[in-house]
Amino acid sequence: MSTNVSTQLGTIGVDDVLGEVGDTKTPKRRSIEARRPSAKKVATRTLLNIAAAIVFFCSIFPVYWMVNMSFTPNKAIISRTPSFLPLNSTLNNYITAWNREAAPGQTDFPHALLATVIVTVGVLVVTLLFAFLASVAVARFHFRGRRGFIIAVLIVQMIPGEAMMFTIYGMIDDWRLMNTLLGLGIVYTSTVIAFTIWTLRGFVAGVPAELEEAAMIDGCTKSQAFWRVTFPLLAPGLVATSIFAFIQCWNEFLMALLLMKGYNLTLMPWLNAFQSTSVSGAVNWGAVMAGSTLIAVPVMIFFLIVQGRMSGGLVAGAVKG
Amino acid sequence: MTATAVDTASTTGRSADLPRTPREKSRARRDARSAWTLLGPSLIILGVMIGYPAVIMVVQSFTDYTVKNKVLGTPANFVWFENYIALFSESDFPAVLMRSLGLMVVLTVLNMLVGTLVAILMTRLSRAWRITVSVGLLLAWAMPALTATVVWGWIFDTQYGVVNWVLNTITGTSDWTNHSWLLNPWSFYLVLTIIVVWQSVPFVAFTTYAALGQVPGEVLEAASLDGATGVKRFYLVVFPYLRSVLTVVLVLQIIWNLRIFTQVYALQSRGGIAAETNVLGTYLFRQGVGEFGATSAIGVVMVILLLALSWGYVRTTLKEEEL
């Protein structure tokens, strides 16, 4: 069936809808006969579309399986024959995931969600503010030590936080910030800020300084020129970097596992505690899948909305000199 | 907007030149002051949360500092390289290190290869197919690593996993019933590789695809007019445009794959044997809080390793920075 569809698409699309790269045509070939695809072209198109279908299937299957399982009653989940469609679907798994404590003495989903949202928002605000200021300094001012700072930022990006996990653990413990959202937030901020500075720097550098100079000639002061002219143009950069920071905070597992306990768990250690068998022996797999879905879906929706800006932003940030 | 005004503005703006007049000098001083003020908050957080613990870690790695010293408040002894010597001669560390490096190479090669192929595929697809593929990739990318590992762990579950069922169905036997994928280190790594590649390919693919979009069509057209074939065009025209992006992606892949923790840890707790499947991150984690001196030594080795691997990237970036 998919072959059928793809051939159809192939015949419709061939000339203009195709990829921009590697598919260039010289103007003289664009005659009327050339618009009718040759058999070879149709075959290539079909193969390409089959490859696309395989890529799509492989990437989507686990996501589908997670959602499918989350709606499947537990009896059907632990059956030797998997059910590919949640035919007698149930919401019980979601109710359990939402209400039940992860383990005795561990937090429940709503509290973990709240903790994660608080940490993520806090880290985002602080990181964006600090990194924005720093990126302006690096991109717009020439000063002694600029090169040193850039080297430091680049190196910090390479240093693995997990190598220092116990040293940081000891520090947080000394400061009596163990098992607090503030402590976790400080750790997260330090892990995302270098990348954020570096990416934002690319965006600030991408706005020509001449624009500001023109505004200054028209009577703005230097800071007015910056806020009225450059800042609005940085919005995509701020969005792109905040997405990266958001994802890092939402998904981070190791430090949260190390630093948070009991009722202060964030979502990832909550899920870890929720699915570990050690306590009661029996795992409610439907509820685990429901919990996983609840954690993953917000990020996925977010990704789908902002996708275009993200990879473009990353390339811009990483490559723009 | 007179020409002279523009000229003045751009000379003062371009302070890479040495300032000559006293006025320019004071301006440069003022610029430096504002720059450092802007850097202040970030410097503080980087210094306190990265710089300071890094120094502490190096110092501690030369001591026999343990949690006992911490609780009793007694100072630790300076033992020079004893921690390092013990690490390389009496522990599993060398094996873990080799395993981590091997896994990193395999994962990086697979991610780059599959990712680039998917990116090229995306450029050749019709709009509808491209969007379909993008949505699938985005969903895979967006799934948090722990969630992904939980789901994949279920797909490969010993008793109720869909993989065992499919294999049974295909082979028409019941050989795969109760087959445990995580018990054997090799199939443990197979499952791990599938998970990591599944999650990492979208990043490589999207970034490479975005970079492919920056290749100017006219240049490609000119090349094909000059008679360059598809492969040649890719090699001679497209690749130079991709190189800087691919380098960044490659370095990031190397770092991420060497730092991998979540997927390994979660799979281990689903039935892998930790002692036989540890990588650097999980090995360090499983040492536990307490032996600060010994664990610091592991951390220092990890940092040195990653810095060595990424030094080329830092240098290239700096060179491009000079302009």
C-alpha cells in the first residue's frame, strides 16, 4: 500500500517539490517532455519513499508503543501476545500514575511535576538573563580577557559534570542545600550556562553593529539603540537557547538522582523510583507507561511547535563566526 | 546620516585597533569595565560551580579524603599518586575505560553515518514525506533519555517484550520465549546501541539537514553544468559547506557518547549485570559517596580524557573566532 501512495506522490511531485540539494536542473532541461518522469526516476522515487517510511516507522514505534501500553489494561500488558491496538483501553493507568506514590516515602507525580516546573523555570530565567548579558559582552565589546573568557566557556562545555558529581555533591552538602530545589537549580544553571552563552553570542554577533550605529546617528543613545534595534532581532536566539535549557533541565537524571530524596524528587527520579522493582516486587507496567507518557508528551509537543527554529538556531549558534 | 558621522561611529566601534587618542583610550577602559560588569553574574556561577569544584577535585584526588574525614572534621592525608596507581592497577577501571571508549566509537560512527544518510534522504523527499519523517524524528529526539530507556526496556522485556514475540512469530518457534536480552553483556550493548542511536540520529540528521540547506543552489548547478556527478558533487561542493557543522556534531557526539549515563544506568536496573556493563559514568556513580579521594581520581581522568578529545574543536573554534 505504501508503495502505491509513494508512486503517486512521485508522479505528482517529481519536478518542483523535490529536495533543493543534489537535484539541480539546468534550465534547458525544463522542457515539457522532461516533466514526464522516466521509469528510472519513478523507481528511485519509490525507493526513497520506502526508505522514508522505514525511518518514520523506526522512529515512531517506541513512542507509539509507550502510548499504546499506557492505555492497555494491566492484564493485557502481561500477556504473551502483545496487543497492537489498545482495543479495550482504560484510563486506570493514568489514574494510578497520577495518584500513587512512587514508592513508600517517595513523592507522587503532581509534586514531582511541580518541583520540575519550578526548577526548570527558575533555571531558564536565571540562565537566560546571565547568559544574555555575557553574550553581549563577548559579541559587542573588545576587552582584555575576552579570549580567555571564550576559552573558558568552550572548555566548560567539554568538562563532564558527571566527572565532578561527588565533588559537587560534597559542596551542595556543605552549603546545606542537599535535597533542595535551590541546590539542584544552581547545579543545572552551571551546566547549561556555558552552552547558552556560546549560542547567544552567535546570535548577537549575527546582528550587524551598523544597525545600532545607524540608530545612534538617528539620535538614540547606545543602550537605547541596543534595546530598540538589536534586542528584538535576538528573539529567535533567545527562543532557541531557552528550548535547549528547558530540555536539559526537564530530562536531567543523574544529579537529580544524586541530590534529591523522598518527597522532593523531580520527574526523572520519580519515574526511576516508580519503575524499580526492589520495593514491592511487582511493577505496574501500565502505570509506568502512563507516567512515561505524561513526562514525555509535554516535551514532544514543545518540540513539534518550535522545531524549525531549533536546528536552525543550533547551526547558527555553532557555526556563525 | 552624513558620511562623516558613519565614519566616526565605525572607527570608535572597531576597537580591535589600538586606541590612539586619550579619548579613545578612556573609551576602551569604559568598554572593558562595562564588559566585565556584564560578564560578572556568569563568571560567578561558572567560577563557583565549575572552577572551584574542579580545583577541589584535583586536590582531593591526591588525598585519602573519605566521608569519615568529612564527618569528624579531621584533615585527610596527602598520598600523591596513590589513588591513581590503585585505580589503574587494582580496580576494574581500565576495563571500564576501554569499554567506554569502544562503545563511544561504535555509537559515534553509527550516529554520524545514519544521521547523515537520513539528512540526505530528507533533501530528496517530497514535502509531505519530509514532514512525516521530521515528525517521527522529532518525537524520537524529544523523548527524555530515561523514558526512552524504560520504554525500550519494555520492548525488549524477557517475558512480555514485543521483540521476543516478533522473533517467535517470524521464526515460527518458541525459541525466543523468555529470552533475556540484558543478561549477556553483548546483547545488553546491542539493546543500548539501538536506544542511543534511535535517540541521537535525529539531532545529527536535523543539524546536517539544516547545513545542507545552506549550500547555495547556484554553486551546485554550476558544478553539474561542469559535469560533476552526484557523488563528486557531494564530495567537492556539498561537503566543504558541511564540514564545520559536521565537526561540531562529531565532537558533541564523542563527548555525549563518552559521558553516557542515563541509558546504561536504567538498563542495568532492568536486569543488566552492572559489574560487566559499567561505563565511566555509571562506574563512578556506583563507587558511591564516601571515598572522595578515590572517586576524584576517576573524575580527573575523565576530564583529562574529554579535554584531550575535544581540544581540536576548541582550537578550531578559536581560530575561526580571530577573524
